[in-house]
Amino acid sequence: MEQGCTRILLVEDNPGDARLLQAFLAEVGASRFELTHVETLGDGLKRLVEQQFDVILLDLSLPDSHGLDTVARMHQAASDKPIVVLTGLNDEVVALEAVRKGAQDYLVKGQIDSTLLLRAMRYAIERKRINIELEKLNELKNQLLGMAAHDLRNPLAVVKTCSDFLLEPVGQNLPAEKKTDFMRRIKRNADFMLKLIDDLLDVSRIESGKLVLDLKPVDITALIKRNIEMNGMLARGKEIELSFRHNGPVPRVQADGARLEQVLNNLISNAIKFSESGTSIDVGVRTENSNLVISVRDQGQGIPADELDKLFKPFARTSVRSTAGERSTGLGLAISRKIVQAHQGRIWAESGVSKGSTFHFAIPVACGPDPRGNCTGRD
């Protein structure tokens, strides 16, 4: 509320009380507020459709509504708006019930002054903002849990089925080659489940604000070469050429090397998953203005233009399928985006059907830690 103009909807049928509230707002600076005054709940609900407001001051007793029903109806119509209830009774039971019905705070007429009014509105706006964020996080948590349970069900079933079979007499008498095949299936599915759980823990840390970067000077050239070597066997298994191209020296950056390696590994392994045998994947790095830009370009199937906005959302999958049945947790790109953003950078994709895809991420060449350990750019 300290910056800009706070838009207030005042629903109050008593002219004297309305004038008094206007006077209190004038005391703390009339230019800081844009007040819209109506006398009935019906008119207030109509104004909500026509205008945007930051906070609602709501009298409990109105000509067309009375008591807690007033709060309930207003909250139903404006669930995303903070409500401060105005009541003529110093009745704590009624006030608390109003909060349960959707209000963020309450003020008793006759006890209001400019300081109290300003503080109630400020707190109401902040409480509402926090509540909305918590609701979004809770919705995301439920969404992630539901999707994770779905994605864990199949590999768990494979592990259980294979284990049960191997423990049975007929399974114990299998040839060594068949037993090894069953064990490979168990390991492959266990690896997938472990990766999914690791990704879920990363998402949880990031969304709860617990992602702290360990910022140190990073040799990007060495990091890229190491990552290419790590993914080389996977690429060779699909007869894909994996190369690193750059012109001139690459400056070091102040970054969390392990996290950047996580991003790069995700981009390279994804490029391998969605590329056909006999194609190539190029990793490039360049300086652009004050940023270092790393790119991973493949000759794969490409992604439809209308699906590009899905790429960096948790569990969002496009219509493109991996070329050898490789599985994905659906979280890698979402995590990569958060890591890059924590470095004050950005990540994006360029693609077209049958034209391959190029994923880029850019981070500041010079950056330093903020008090949370994240990266802040320096000019």
C-alpha cells in the first residue's frame, strides 16, 4: 500500500460513517486512495463487475443485506479481494465468524481512527495475498501428488510383478539370461521412480523458497565438456553425434555449478530422447550483451508451436513422443526454469514440427549472491 494508488470499495449506507471514513483517509493522504462509495450490497456487487478494487470496506448492516450473510455474499462474488468488515457492535464472536466467512479483518465503528483504518487495510491486503499464494501452492501440491501417484503406479507394478515371479519356484528355475532380464526391468523402473522422487523433492524445495544456490566461479567450458562426456554413452547407444562448438574464450560465471549442470544435463538428455538415430545434437555457448547463453540444438521431431508454452510447466507433456520409448518424469524442464530464474536468467525454446528444437538458457556473466544465496546481476 505504500506505492501507487489503493482502490477502495466502501459499502456503507450511513452517510455520516462514510464521510468519517473519507476524512480518515484524507488524513493519511487522499492522493494515495481512490474511493468508490455505494450504499447497498447490490450496488457493491455491480461495481465489482465494472471496476477493479484492492480492498473492500463492508458494513454488516445494509438495506438489502444484514449480518454475516453480507460477508458470505460479498466473499462469494469477490473471493480474491480482501474484505474489512465494519460493525457497530464490539462483538468478538460476530467478528470472528465474519473472518470465517471470508473477511480478513474487522473494525468497530466508533473506535476507528486513521491509523487503525490504514493498518487494517494494509494487513487485509497482505493476508489475502498470502492466502491466495498458499491456496495456489496447495493446489499445486495436490496436483503434483496426484500426478506422481499416477506415474509411480506403473513402475511399482512392474517391480512387484517381476520380484514376485523371481521369488516363485518357477522363477528361481529360469535360465540366468532370463533372470538378468527381469533384474534389468526392476532396475530400470526403480531408477525412474528414484528420479521422479528426486525431482519432486526439488520442486518442493523450490516452491517453498528453500532453493539456495552455492555461488562460485564456474568454468562453463569444462562444465559443458563434462556433461557431454557423461551423456556420450547414451548418445552413442542411439548412434547420435553429440558435439560442442564455440568460438573464442568463454568467460567464467559466478553460479552454482551443480545446478547449472542439472539444467544442461536435462536439456541434453531430452534432446537424445527425442532424436532419431543418425542425427546430431550441438551444444553451443556465446556471450550476448552481459549474458552467457548456452544452447542445445537437435534434429529431432520438433514441437508444435501451440504446445511450446507447456514445456516448462510441471508434468505438462507435449504430443511429441521419445524415439526409443524413453520415459520422462515431466518435471525436468520446470525445475530447470526455476534454477535458471534463481540465477536471474531465463530459459526458452525454439522449435517447429520436423525442424528440430533448440533450447537456450541465459545467465548474467557477472553476478553475486543476495541475502538468500541466490544470484543478483551486477552492471
